[in-house]
Amino acid sequence: MTYFQIEDTKWADGLQSGLEEYMMTLQESAYAEEEGEEIEEVETASGIAFCGCDTCYYREILCYLTPRILEGGAEGKVTLTDG
């Protein structure tokens, strides 16, 4: 089995808080639109509109995290290890 090893906890904390902020922005945007409020369109990491459904939610998590984790791996902030 392969494990994900965090080598830089400060980087990981920033990644987590960035994701939380990003997802909250998307959710607030989707709920405001649902209520008929005027909102500024939010640009998504995927480039696809976010409606708040499970598919959109998980797609955006993956699209937000994947490039950042790959970059973190290249920088040695995370590693994969055999366990």
C-alpha cells in the first residue's frame, strides 16, 4: 500500500485553509444564486459552473487540490511511501 506523507505541516495547513476558503466561497455563491440574490460570478478551479451538488463539490475539491499537491510533491512538501 502507498501512503501520503506530509513533510511540511505549515504547507499542509495552508493548503487545508485555502481549500476551506475556496469551497466556502463557492457554496455561498451557489446559495446566494439559489435565493435570487445578485452575486459576482466565482471562477472555479475546474472552469465549470458550480451549483452546489455533490458532483460539483467533489470536482472542485479535486481540481483545487490536484495541482497544489503535485507542486508540493515536486517541492518535497509531500511524499509517497510504501507502507
